[in-house]
Amino acid sequence: MKRNTQARRLLSLLLLAVFLPLLCGCLFGEKRRTFSPPDEELLRAKADPRLRKEAETGGSEPFAAIAVYRNDVFLDQSEALGRSSLTVLNEMGRTAILLLSPGQIVPLLKDPSLRKAVWFGPQGLLARLDPSLELDMLTRFGAGTEDRDVNLLLRFVDVGGAQEERDVVAAGFRVVTRSGPTWVVTGPMSGLPKLLESDRIIYIEGTERTGVTVTKEVPHSKETTPEIMDRERTNPLPARGDTAIHSHKIPRARNDNAMRTE
């Protein structure tokens, strides 16, 4: 009798373990879309994991994604993109930043001229990127070198500390130098979207612009940390929202922390 009671309890626990996640999903409104086998294969072949998750969970909020084509976007994709309902936020060579909704992911992947698509994040995050860095990111994705390390200059809301360093490491970067709220980090350009998820970062620029190389701790550097700080004091970055060197006249969405217009 005692054994039967224990067996029933064990069975109850097993059933609870199976059905509780399903019940929680129903209670909180979580829905996962199902796809045909060809569409599933397409998602695995062309979309990164974060973009696949967005396609599966759905939603209505638009987001920015990096689309890499087989040919030049401006020369070969302009007509097709013009006929579609997709919004092009920026483009360079074979790569474009598109504004997508979850329901547009699979139709985009079905385009045979598309090589791959990568989640970037909310459109407003683009306001934190220096325009030249944004173009460099597009160039590297188009060339397939986005996993190579690059040096970036991060500007935080204040000096920063352990939490900011954890955010940097989680994005695949490491801290090279820090001087007040300005840090130099190195890591793959593919980690830039993850890096931008930190709301402690207000601006990111490359270190290879004219007059901005990296510090002595980084190979091939030409400028020390004090020199970077002196230059920024005498020639500060343009205020966010300034019309600094944008290559495309594409309106950006307003962001609470930062905004840039073109």
C-alpha cells in the first residue's frame, strides 16, 4: 500500500513537470509559431539564433536586422526592395540594415539572392552608433569578416564599473583601457548588437577614424589614452542629434537616450 502511494506521488510529480511549462505558456500568452520543414531548414541555414527566436515567438514590434546579399544592394537589389514592404535603414555594398517585423523574416529568407540575416535590435539602438562605424559594420558583414576583432571606443553615462565590464565581456569583448567614462574595448563586430543592449552605453565609435586610433596597449596603435582624452576635450564628439557625416538621408526613430537625424 505504501509503495502504491509513493508511485502515485512520483507519477503526479512527473506529470506536473511535463504540463507546468505548457500551462505557464498559456497563462502568460506565450505562443510559438510552427513552420513547414522547408521553412525550418531556411531559418537554420540563413538566420542567426536570435532572429530564429523572433520568427518563432512572433510579436508586432519592428526591429532592425542586418541582411547580407550575394550582390550589391544598391545596384542589384534596389528594385526588389522597392517592390517589397521592407524599409531600408542603411546600406553599403552587399549589406543592408532592414526594418522588419517577425512575420517578414521567413519571406525575406526565401529571397535566393539573400545569403544570411542577423538580428540587430530595436531601431533606436542605431542612434548610439557613430555613422562611420555603422558603415564599417556593414562592410565587414558583407565581406564575412564580422567575427574578426576590432577596437571600439565606448562612451558610458559615467565612469562605469563591474557591471559595465560584465556587459562588455558578455558581448564577446574585453576591456583594453579605461579612462573615466571612455573605454577602449576589442572584440568581434558580430558582438556589436549584444554590446548595444547595455543602456549604460550612450555612444560607440571605431578607433580607426581620422584622428582616432587606439591606445598603446593595442597593436599598431598611434595614440595613447591621455591623448584620446585631450583630443576629446578640445574637439568633442558632435551632440547626439547632430547631422554629422551621414551617408544616407534616411530618418531615424527618436530615442529617449539619443537621437540622430539625417
